[in-house]
Amino acid sequence: MVNIVLPESNVYGLQPDTILSRFQEQILPNPTSSSMPQSNLCPLRTLLLTVGLLFAWGCSSQEPKTEVNNAPVANKDRPPLKIWLIDAPELESELKVRWQAASDQPIAIESVPAHDMAGKSLSVADVVIFPGNFMGDLIQKGVIGKLPSQAMAKSDSANSPARWQAIASYGGHVYAQPLGATNLAAIVRGADIQPLVELDGLLTEARGVNANSESQWSKFLKSTQVDRSELSLAANDPLDAKLSNLSHREKDWLVERFLWIAATTDARRKGLFDLAKMNARLHQPEFALAAKVLAELVRSFPETLLDKPPAAWNSVTFPSTEKISFAIGWPNSNGTESSETNSATQERPKVAPLVWNPNHGLVASVGKNTRQTSVSCKFLLWLCSPEQREALRSICPRIELFPTQIDRDMAREDYRDFQLANSRDKRKEGMELSLRLANADQYRAALADSLIAAIRSPDQSAELMAQCSQSWNELTNKLGKETQRLSEEQSLGYQK
């Protein structure tokens, strides 16, 4: 075998063809073996040289490669999941604590008041948690899109009430996971609730609704005036001051209570707009009746009719006096409170069977422009799980349990009556009176101003509602009639 000694030259940076040609130029010694003819050795020698040189070049001529780590990125190394929490600031701290205990994926929560949404760039959100009545706005602004299939918990959908499914849908498509769709209901102490019970039966039969509604409400309002003689002209001064300083949220609740009353009239099936022309229907008699009833109730019960729904409900459930009390709201859910009265002589509160969905329940959506779809979907499924519902609903009554979950609050009489009313109602799927079309906040603000004026002057309710109807038509024309018509049709559940 011939021993080949490589010259001391920079051969490692050369290509194989160059290396081979240079070695062919060298004078190689002749073999001394007589057992193999020279003609056979030359090809063999060339082959051995070529293989050896290629081996040497392949091992040492390449620059060292950077080592590539193909291991999956750990959750803790991912960018924080950006979560927008709209109009539900009470959830922020608890959400952080509970998620950190469940995952090492970092999250960044920003709490946004509903009336500050216009100045926020919500398009950067990965997850958006918000009241269902803002869905039209968020879809139009491109903040949320149709819910990815990975975020749909099919095993739980069969256990969801129809009102949950309605609040999470828009235009026939699912855009969110519902956390709840709490209905508004009336709770009464010390007054005759029978007129409202009878009114529920008349609505079910759907005959002569407006005339019957006016008659039944007149009977109920008459019963609430017992022991209300302390109301005088002087008592209107604090009410007027309160009406002049209502917050955005308080105005919203005033509007929703008005729509709850309207839902006991013909308005429930006819809706807020005539879709053929996209004209407002607030000038119709049923809305004038609702405004007048609301005005009388607010003037008699300003403490509860201008308060948050859960707080208003508690004022009737746990009264500080034995006066007649009335509220339109929903009960808190904390599993500990008892609705026992402070006095054995006090009449227990009664819940009217009339309920209506204001679409203020919370829903959760994946941001349309998120770059973390998979993680966002996992967060949604975690958030909507039975365990998280049970933990969070005591903090936020707009979150509800699945019907299959054990509900400790059912030990309370007022809560049982409320849930019974929810289960009896067969009309809760309708969205005809829900203000959740695009730019709904502008319609709501105009209506709130008209209702405040009607409370100050109940006898002018019809004229004020007609003026508000005209204001809505002007707003629709300004925003674009076809755009608003499409949004309203989609908000009602029509497929588009």
C-alpha cells in the first residue's frame, strides 16, 4: 500500500475537484509489488486516492454548524396573552390568580370601561371578554371573528340554555363562548304581584297584548302606592338631582329596565325597528306605555330603579324597613346568603314570572388578529369550564353555572323563584328588543336622555318617545341605513 503524505497547504477550503486535480499533478512512486500488474494498480490507486481525499474534505472542510434546538417553545417563553376585559373590572385580579395557578403561559389583562372602547385599539387583543350587547360593535370594528372550532366545547353545548346560545351568536354564526346570559326579573315585597302574574299568562296567549298590558300595569302600580303618601313635591328635588348626575352605567340600566317593561307589551314581537325601511318604532303606543310605567316606578322606587341590578335585588330581599319595595334586576350568586327576613312579621319577597334577556351576560371571544390562536382557544375553554364558572360567579353575577352543576344558591327562596321564572319562559330566545347592533351605544344614549325627560314629565311620555324615534332615524341615516339594517338583522339572529 502506498503511503500518501498530504502537502502542508490550505486544502481544507478547496473543493473536491480542485483537491483531486492537485494530487494528480504530484509524482507518485511506483508500486513494488509484483503480484499485481501496473495497469491494474493505476485505476485502483486513483480510486483509493479519490475516496480518501473526499473523506478528508467532508470531515474537515465545512465550517462548524450552529446547533438548532427543535424543542417546543415553553408556555413561559411565549409572548403574554393579551386579554381585553370590557366592562367587567371585578374579574381582573381573580382571573390572573386562577390562570397563574393553572398555566405558566403569561397573560396581560387590560380592563376597559365600556364607554372608553372608542378610543382603544382593541384589534391587538388575543382574547376579549365583554357583555354580549357589545357584539355588534366588536364585529364591525374587526376586533373579533367567528369562533374557531378549537374553542367550542361540544360536550358542554348540550347543557347550555337557549339564551346562552343566542347571546353568543350573530348573523347565524357563533362568535363567542357564553359565560352567562342573566335575565332581568321583577321582585316585589308588600305589593300585590298578582297583576304581573296574570300579565305573564296574557303574553303567553298573545291576545290583546297592549290593552291587557296597560290594564295589568295600572293594577300593579295602584297597589304599590299604598303607604307611599310620604312622596311629595319636595321629594322630587333629590330625584331630579340624581337624574342629572347619572353615570353611563346607570343610564344603561335605566334603558334596559325600560326595555324589560316594553317586553311585556306588543313591542316584544315587533321589535325596535321596522326592518323594511329601517325606521325606529319608539313612537308606537307600546313604547309610550313602557316609558310611562317606568316613570311611575322610578318616582316611587328611585333607590332600586336607578341602582345596579344585583344591588337593587338585594334591597328588596334584605330590606331595612317594612315599606313596599320593588326592583328590576337579578340576584347575587354566592352560595352563602339567606333570604330570611329580619322580622317574623315581614312578608317574604315574591318574584314575577316575567323575565327578559338584556344581553348583559358575559361572553368570551378570540381576537380576530391574534397570533396565538391555539393558546387563546385553550384559555377560553379553561375560562368556561364548570370549575371556573363556580369560582367566578360569586364575583360577577353575569356569569352562570351550567344547569347540570350543583347550585348551592337554590336554598334561597328568592333565587329559586328567579330560576323557576327563567326555566318557564319560552320567549327568552328572541332578540327583538336587544340593543346590540353596531353603534348601539349611540342609540342607547339618545334613549336614556328621553327616558330621563319622561321620568320628570310622565304625562309627556308619548311625545318624548316620538322625538326619540325621530332622533334614532336621523342617527341611522348618518351611520348608513343599509349598514345599520344589516347589523340589526344579524343581531336578531338572521343568517348573513
